[in-house]
Amino acid sequence: MRTRPNKIPEFLNRRYLMMLVFLVMIIALFLRATWLQVIERDFLTQKGSAQHMKLIKMHAYRGMVTDRLGDPLAISTPIHAVCLNLKISKLSNRQFSKLASILGISVRQLKRIKKSVFWKKRQQKEFAYVKRQVRPTLARRVMALNYKGVYLKREFKRYYPTGSTTAHVVGFTNFKDVGKERIEVGAEGVERVYNRELSGIPGSKRVHKSRDGRYVESVERIRTTLHGKPLALSIDHRLQYLAYRELKSALRKYRAKSGSLVIMDVRNGEVLAMVNGPSFNPNKTDRRRWHGNLYRNRAVTDPLEPGSTIKPFVIAAALNAGIMKVNTRINTSPGTLRLPGKYIIRDIHNHGMLNLTNILAKSSNVGISRVAFKVGASRLWKQYQAVGFGHSTRSGYSGETGGKLSSHKKWGKTQIASHSIGYSLYVTPLQLAQAYVVLGSGGFLKPVAMLRQKPWVQGKRVMSPRVATDVVRMMEKVVSEKGTGKLAHVQGYRVAGKTGTARIVKKVNNQRIYSDRKHRALFAGMAPASSPRLVIVVVINEPKGKEYSGGAVAAPIFARVMKDALRILNVSPDKMPISHKTIKIVGGRS
């Protein structure tokens, strides 16, 4: 029987071919998987993690500013900003309206924020600020909406517990755009002067990010956050409030244009209080209506003609030079003094013969001018320079000016007389206070300090102790019943001081002339006079009404502030009343 040869079916060949193709594919997939899992494992892991990780900035909060007792004057409080994730947020019109209603902004403004920042430099931004510095109650209401892509970002807001009381000293901050960041910087006052120390250095960290844009896990810290350093000022908030209250009351009473008050510690030159009026509230965020006249610290930025408060230093120059003694008598008759150029120096009354003490007590312009003539331009100028006039106090305060003291080489008789009665030279209230510290400290010029110092600072000797003591004793007569500053008297304490009343320059037909209606009332003094602890300078600009002199306007303010300040600091009285009561002895005479 004939057998048929075996033939492999064609479909079997196709089967082998397909099996071969599948085998090659499996080997290719295996090799690819091996490549990805072994060779490129680290690269792909990093690539995948990068999509869910983000490097974020950790903000450094500003350092706290305190007074000398540790009470806060400026603090940074944690607060939130409402943000919108632009990639995942798909709010409906109703949701936009609800969110805008809670935040107090219009729907159009909210949509404009999203549209304006969605594309920037052809690159999609991930988030946009909807509203910054949101109150905690509003922040909780926003989060309660649970809208996708709407979240909170933590930031800090500067808060000033003492408000307008310390506004001119502490100042305030503003936000400034630096690159892609919006940072808080000091704009005025101590906030500006010590901005670097208060600001700190921001840190950064890497975090995991969820699909809805929230940060769910901190991975690593890249750079440690260095928060701002605390700053302790020399200011005593108790004295600051006392000075602010009395100055504000006086400006209202006399309907004055402005005023300043400075309190300094004679022992170390610390500024214990510095106030100006009118003031402002630095906690208000809408500052568009503010102007330089409102937040300028006049006590250090506005030089003025000090009037008769300069006269003690003319007497000091005469005593220092040895050309006069305390009991030297000067003829002030007939109460006027004609100068070259048709200028006339006048006294209110014809005081006749006066010694140096009574020249100060009566504030005789004629008498002090005749003293200045004998002192001479050079020695008078050197005395002014020695006590700090003509150059800055170097307190470090922003915008401080050194006043104006022209060269004595061009002084004639008229200029000498003018400088001796407090005209033609300009000093700030802080400079005037520093000069009076020289008298109170026994002749030492002490550096002005805005930060807390040691209890005692030596300073530089610029006047002999005998001369300083003699001038202080003379100024006590100013505050006596027969002196121009009798209203500066403080019960239980010996007070030494000097009144000042200066006419203010006005422009008439492009010419600068002294007004007969606009005045500046001043008083500068110290207590207790036996061992001075505090120096206070009061300046009231343009008081209105019948009373405008330093003795009538500024002296009572000085008395009220000094009285309470000495009590607050527990300074012992040095002028105890003498009791005239008799003690009755039983069985004998009384």
C-alpha cells in the first residue's frame, strides 16, 4: 500500500511566526523594564517626585520692638492671605460671587486678579493672591466654603499696641516688591533705621504637594529661618503716654498748629519720651491720605529758632571765659538797644541794673546782648558748638538734621546780639534737650541714645562743673515767683529752666519777615535741680489766643509732665516744705 508524505500545514508556519514575534516583544519589554527599573531608576524617581514636590519659602517674622521695660511697641502677628490655585481652580460664577462677598471685593475684581496673573511672561503662574492680611474670622469662613483651589497662605502683619502714642518714634512698615517676592520693610522711624536687624533672613523647605495643590508633608529643610532680632528702646511707655496726653491736650487748648516734647535722662543721655502733635495711627492700612507733615518726627527733623532758651549758654560762655562772675551787674537801661542796620533790641520793661541771675530770671534781651558783646563772636560760637548746636546728635534717627549755626567769622554786632537771644541759629528740640543735659550733668556732653544704655554714661566734658552748677542755680530763679517761668514750678522739687518766646518767619512778597501774630512758645528745664535726673523740652508752634509766651503756654505743660514723671520714676523730692507747727509740751511752754 502506498503511503502519503507528511505535509506541515501553512497555518502551522504562521503560528511559529507569531510566536516568534511575541517572543521578541516580550524580550523587548523585559529589556525596557529592566532599563527603566535598574538603569534609569533614580532619574525617573526624581522626575516623578518633582511633579508632587515644591520648594517653598519660609518667612522670617520681624523682631519685636519693646520699650525699656519690655512692653511691646511693635509686634508681628500671624495672619493669612487668601490664595487661588490657577491650575486646578474652576470656580463657577456663583462660587466667585460667594467668595467675593466674604472678602469684601467685587466679582469683577476677583476675575480680573485671576485673568491678569494667569499668564505672565508666557508662563503659567501656579497661584495668585486674592486678598492679603485677612482677619482670622474671614479666613475661617473662606475655608468653610471648601472650594477646590482656594487655600490660605500664612504671613505676618505688623501691629503697634501703643498706636499714635509712639507713632513718630517707632514708625511703620510697608510692603515692597523685590523680584517675585513681596517683602515687608521699615518705612519710617525705628522700623526704618533698624530694618536690617528687625527683618531677619527667610528660610526654605521642600514639601509634598497633593493633586489639589495643598502641601501635605514636609520633606526636608533647605535653609533655616533666622527671625528678626528683638529691639529694646530707651523709651519708657509710661512717660511716653504722659507726654503724649499733655501735648495733645495743650494743642487742643491753645489751638496750636503743632508741638513737640522730649524727655531725656541726664545720667546717660537716653531719650525716655519723644512725642509730636498732631500724630497718626500706624495700624491704619490706608495711608494714601497721609503726608509728610503728619508722620514726620519734628523733634529731630524740624530745626527752629530757640528764642530765650539759648540764653543760659551765653551766660555759661561768659563764666567759662572768666570775663564775668555770677554777681556781675549789667546796665539794661533804657530797655532798648540800637544796633547797626536800624535794628532795635527791646525788653518788655526797663529793668535797669541787673546781675547775671536776674538777666535770666527777667529774660532781658538787652542784658544778654551786652553780655554777648563782651564774650565775643568766637567764644560764643565755640560755646554753642561745644554743647551740640550746629551738628547732628547722631541719635541714628531717620531724617535727623543738625540744625544751623553759621560761621562766627561773619558775625557783626547785630549777628552777635541776634544769636544771643535765640535768633539766626536753628536747633531741633532734641538738640536743645541734649544741650540742657550738659548743664544738668555738670558739664558733660552725652551722646543721645534711642536704645537702652547703661545706668551711667560719662560723656565728653565741654564745660567746667563750677560753671554748669552756677548756671543751673541761676535758672532756678527763672522758676521763682519773680521769674518768667513761675508756672513751671513743681511742688516738692527744685526746678531749673528757661522760658522762650520766638516770632515765626513768614513770607510777604517773596521776602522773609518775622510775624507779629505767629509765635513759638518754648520751655526747657530740669529737676530736681539739686541733682538733675530729667531734662524736658516743650515746644508749641503758633498757639492762638491772648497767651502765647513760653512762660504762659509751655511752662505749665513742663510742670505737669515733670511732676508725674518724677513720681513714676520714684525720684525723691529735694525741696521739702518746712513745718511751722509747734509742739505743745505738757506742763511747760509750747
